[in-house]
Amino acid sequence: MSARAAADSKRKAVTALRQDEILQAARHVFGQRGFNPAGVDEIARRAGVAKGTVYLYYPSKQALYRAALREGLRELVERLREAVGAAQGMRARLGAYVTTKVAFAEGHHDFLRMYSAASEAGGVPLHLQRDFRGFYEAQLELLEQALGEGRDAAAARVAAVAVFDLTGGLIKRRLFGRTREETERDMRAVLELLSKALEAR
Amino acid sequence: MSARAAADSKRKAVTALRQDEILQAARHVFGQRGFNPAGVDEIARRAGVAKGTVYLYYPSKQALYRAALREGLRELVERLREAVGAAQGMRARLGAYVTTKVAFAEGHHDFLRMYSAASEAGGVPLHLQRDFRGFYEAQLELLEQALGEGRDAAAARVAAVAVFDLTGGLIKRRLFGRTREETERDMRAVLELLSKALEAR
DNA sequence: CATCATGATGACTGACCAGTCAGTCAACTG
DNA sequence: CAGTTGACTGACTGGTCAGTCATCATGATG
């Protein structure tokens, strides 16, 4: 019984590990190539397993893509929530959102390429965009609350959208060749610009 | 001789028309589906010709995509140049850029979907992105000049990039379901926000 | 040690699609 | 009107790739 229990938990652990290896590999290949050109074989090879094994853990290429995207989105939004929630005052919350997202991008280039492509028409089968939409809305709500005090709903929305778009641009440029230092500088400039725009009453 | 000349010029005209029909169809299908999922057969059907005919006018699917994208980019940048060039004063130039681009988007949804996807990793074979890059730079330079007076180069660049990103976001949301009226309102809000940010010295 | 169970494999299948080309036909020519 | 041209067609080819499954490897069990 003890032996069986030990064996079981070991199996569970191996299973979880495999899943994670495959997810990691998927994120990399999807991030580099995009959904369509990415081959399941390539993902399998990168994860160090055979193609059939991928299909033991995920029922289809789309499901794999979905899992990789959702997991990253979940983590990103969680971190943003924490960071923004901990900050005091409008300006600090704004800074927290932007710096946290840029920092997250720094450690997750592959995922952010997926994130970026997932919002485009045609890059990805349509229903896979639903996940993205949900997390997009979550971010906007977070921002509306963070920036909304003393503003009506419409103004809060505009501010939220502006912060979202400018941060997205920052990250996209980082993914497309800007250095980390340049991005850091750009980020400060954007924050300053936003502060001016949002504080001016 | 006169008969031959007439026949020739007629043929030329038909050829030009065909090319344009195909380009139009390509823009639509590429815009709806994205590069990879779009089928040449579907483009041909939509243009009212057989697949082989498409290959009489364009040597490959990629070449067709490239032609469709470049033509649209050329026209867009030309209009932006005209509008911004005609405006007097920083604020008017800012307004000209944003309203012209949003108005252009209104009449060219298909093209703008391509435009938007072309900037993503993986959506499109890599070397096709080169065209996009060139026109992206052209727009930034235009904006830097338009907004640059009384600003150093770095500040002008930041301002240009911010306007570019916010306008892009506006258009993307329009393509993804916002109504024309909502977009109009959003545009005014963004312009106000930008004016505050850029005029505050 | 033989048996069984379960995870892993990779050769294979079927669908799809870019690109080709032998053949058709409408319009022009002499 | 017979002959010629070349734009157009669409069935076909070759290659790719998601997803399957017969087979194997491992290691637990009695």
C-alpha cells in the first residue's frame, strides 16, 4: 500500500513534469513561428518526446495552444493584480502596472509573442481568441479601477485603454529588436507622458 | 496599325483590371483569414477567375500578399503625408494624422487587418515583414516632424510612438467590433489626452 | 520468473493546398 | 474563312502535416 502510494505519487509528478515540459516547448515554438507554421513534431522534439506523447497529454494542437496561452495569461494577470493592488495612489498604481508588465515580458518573450499574435485576425483559429478577450477585459477593468478615482466611467475607460495600448507598444517594440535599456528608457518616458495626461485636470 | 494599337490598349486595360480584381480579392481573403489559412483557390474564386489565372499575374502566394500589402501601405502613407502636410500648427497636424488614419481604416477594413497581422511574429513569412517595417518607419518620421518643434529628438520620438500606438489601438478595436460612432468618440478622447500630454511643457 | 499494465513511440494515413501544365476557346489577323 | 495567338482553365502532382495506432519498453505484482 505504501509502495503503491509512493509509485502513484511519483507517476503523478512525472506526468506533471511532462505536461510542463511540453507546455514550455509549445510556448517557445508557437512564439517563434506562430500557430499555423508551428509543427507538433517540432514541439515534441523540443520537449524531448515523440509526437504521439504530445497527444497523450493534449487532445489536439489547438488545445495545446490554448493551454499554453491561458497559463501565461493567468500568470500575467495575477501578477498585475498583485502589483497594482499593493500600490498606493493613482500614480503608483499606474507605475506598478506598466513596470510589472514590462518586467514580465522580459522573462517571457515567447509567451508574449503568442499573446501579441493571438489578438490578430487570422493568426489563430477564431475561437481561440475568446481566451484572449477575457483576459483583455480583465486587464482593462483592473486599470479602470486603478486610474478611475475622481473620473467618470468613460474617462476611466479611455485612460485604461491608453495605458494598455502604450504598454503593449513598448513590449512589442522590445520583442522586435529594441534593447532592454532602450525599453527601460522608453518606459520612463511613457510614464511621464501618461502622468501629464492623467493628472492634468 | 490603328486596329492593332486599339486592340493592344484594350488588352492592357483588361490586364490592369484583372490585376486589380485579384488584388482586391486577395486583400479581402488575406484580411479575413490571415496569410496561411487563406487559400489561393478562394482568392481566385472571389476574383471570378481560375486559380491558374492568379499565377499569370503573380508568381506566388507570397508575391500576391506582398503586392496587396504594399499597395495599401503606399496609399495610406501618401494620404497621411498630404493631410499632415496641409495642416498648420502642432495640434492640427496631430489631429490630421489621427483622423486621416481612422477615416482610412473605415474604408479599408480588409487591408487594415492585413496591416495589423503583418506586424506580428509568425502570422506571415518573415521577409514579408520588411515592407511593413519600412512604412512603419516612414510614419514615425512623419510624426516626429509633425510634433517635433520645440522638442529634442528623443522627446519627439516618444511623442511619435505614442501617437502611433494609440491610433493603432483605436483602429484595432474598431476592427474587432467597436462601432463607428464609438470609435469617433474614442478618437476625440484620445486626441484630448494627447494634447494635454504634448502641450504641457 | 512470468504476467500484466501503462506510458511512450514513430511509421503511417488522409486531408489539404501551392503551384503546374496540357488543353480549350474567343478574338484577332491576313 | 482558315490559321494563329495567348489568355484562361481546372485536373493533377508533390509535399506537408495533424492526428492515429500497432508495437515496444519498463517496471510493478503475484
